[in-house]
Amino acid sequence: MSSFPVLRPLLCAALLCAGGPALAASGAAPAASGAALAPAVPGGAVPSAASAPSVSPSGPGATAAGRGAALPDPPASLDVAIPDLRQRIGERLAALRAARAAARRAGAAAPVAAASEPSAATAVEHASLAMAGVAIPRASRAAAAATTAPPSARLAAAGSAAAVGFAGSAAAAMPSARPAARRPRTPSPQVHGERSWSYAGDTGPEAWASLSPDYAGCAAGRRQSPIDIRDGIAVELEPLRFDYQPGAFSVLDTGHTVQVDVAPGNTLAVGGRRYELKQFHFHRPSEERLEGRGYEMDVHLVHADPEGRLAVVAVLVEGGRSHPLVQQVWNNLPLEPQQPQAAPGPIDPTALLPEDRRYATYMGSLTTPPCTEGVLWVVLKQPATMSPEQIAIFARLYPMNARPLQAASGRLIKQSN
């Protein structure tokens, strides 16, 4: 019943309008020990001061100025002010109930807006009560003062107004003071993107499959390259038909090897298909082995047919005489990685091929990520030569850029007689 201090003066004021007993001019409740009330006059008339009984001077609630004095006449506008006050209070209560429903729908945004409502409502109440000459409870005055305070202070005052109540409904109109629970921030999912791979350390061959989903075949594949070419079936293999022509070229340091990109028009015919040479690059030491023997370096000539199938010709390299084509490539090495260096003259890839073109062949994969399988491998049995100085030049750039040997896994290997 926290609203009783407000309701009591309102009910008393209402009784004046309805013909009930009138309050003293001071607005205070009469004392229980003999304080007299003026009887109501039919028709709403108020008795005059001459006919009103006097207040006993010995009563404990009487004042010195009021002992024996008649009650003054109420203001003439009282009959109008009280019904108007009741109408305003009713309208305000309806507005507060609507605000309460809106606050429930608005969720977390409603508490701040609704917190200021009791203060505004209390200001309207106080203005109406003042017109009727009704005393304003102290707690309500404190709530009214909060309407001019900063927002933080008004929130505190709204809590006080809720405790006192505005015509019994302010507490119900106030939303919960507990702030809405903050939703925990969901960490953004981390994208497992491609990382740079290498030939050693935590990004070396053993970790390639974990660096990108596209590299899964580096671990899951069963026909991977390179392998040790041994125990092959000796058969009459068809001759390799190279159709290489001199043409423009550029040299690129890829960050993993030295690569030579060549002009279109160089082809290889084997196995009933024709492949076009796209580029060749170098590895140190050789990735392939012949009957367990490794070599100083090797050169991979990468071809592709119109359907995208790949064929790689591997030329093994051992120390010996200087190689003119290799020197032409070294002369055009770019100064910066990933910056292709266009050469001023043409190059003839035929110069890379040994005179004896017998070979071994098997199905394997790329030897670098993504380790794509389905690659036709052709390994020439006669090695080419490079001088120690030429080998040392490459070694300064890439001391080791060879993938370890992979399991043959029972694959068929064919080799020329």
C-alpha cells in the first residue's frame, strides 16, 4: 500500500466535491482528539464561517492561530478543479499503462525511456494537486525534483517515485531496473587459408597437407612423386617426338625455384597425345632417382594438353661440362623474386635434351603443392651436365629444393630396353 499517502489527500479532496466532510484550510488531516469537521450541505453548498463549529482549543492538533476559529470557505473553483484532476489522473494512468506495455515490447531500449516517465507523471500530479490545495507528499516532491536532474540522477529518482507510487500505478509502470543481459561476443570464425610452403621447417613437405585444404593430396595421395625408379618393366617404348623451336623466354624466381617461361609452339607427342611445353624449372638435388642413384640437379619440363592433362619430362643433371642453355638462363636471372625478367634473345629448349632419349615412365603427381595426381612422368635415362660453377650459382639461391622420395605403392613402371 505504498500509494496510500497520495490516495488519502486525493480521496479527501474528492469528498469535498461529492458533499462529504471538508478538510481544514491547512490541508492537514484533523487530529483524533476532538478535531471537528464541517458537515456537508445538501446541493454541494459550503457552510459559512459563522455557522461552522469551532475547533477545540485544547485539542493537541490545534494551533494557536486556529483555536476557536471557524474553517474558511473553500475556493469557488474547487468543484471544477477536483473532477478535472480526476480526469487528468485517469488519463495519465492510461498513458502509463500503455507505456508499460510498449516497454515490454521494446525490450532493452525501453528502460531508459520508461525511467523518465514517472518523473514527468509526478510533475503533472503535483501541478493538479497544487490547484486543489492538497499537500504533496515529501517522497513525491523528491521525485519531482529529479525531473530537472541529469539523466543518471533522473534514473535514481524514478526508482524513488516507483516506491511511492503514482496513484497506485507508478510502480507497475516502471520496467525492471536490471539492464538487459549482454550477449557474449561470438568470435568470428577463422578461415583456414593457404600458407606459404617451403622445403624445410614447420612449412616443409611433412606439413604441406596441413597448410591448405587444397594441399590434402600431398598426404592422402597414393600416386605421389618423386619416386626411386627401379624394377621397371623393360619394353619397347614408343619414341618421344619433341618438336621444340627457338623462341622468346623470360626467367622468374618463384621463391621455390628458378623457372623459365617459354613462348607457345613447343610440343611433345607421346602415348597418343600431344602436349605443349609451358615452362621448365630446376631442383637441387635431383628429385628422381634411377635404381637408387641420386644426381646433382634435375630439370623438369612441364607440358599440358588441351584438356589440361600434364606430362613432365625430367632431365637428370650431373657435374661436368658447362651447359650453354643453362648459362643463358643464369645470365638473365631477375634481381627480385616474383619479377619476371624478359630475355633479349631466343632460347631453344631442344638443347636441354640428351642425345640418348631412352626413358622410364610412370603415373605420378606434381612434386610441389597441391601435389595433383594424374601426371605422366617421363624420366630420361641419360643425364645432362652442368659445370660446378653453374651448379654453385643455383645453390646460392636454393641450396635444397627437392621433395623427399614417395612410396611407389606398387605402381607400374615401364622403361626402354
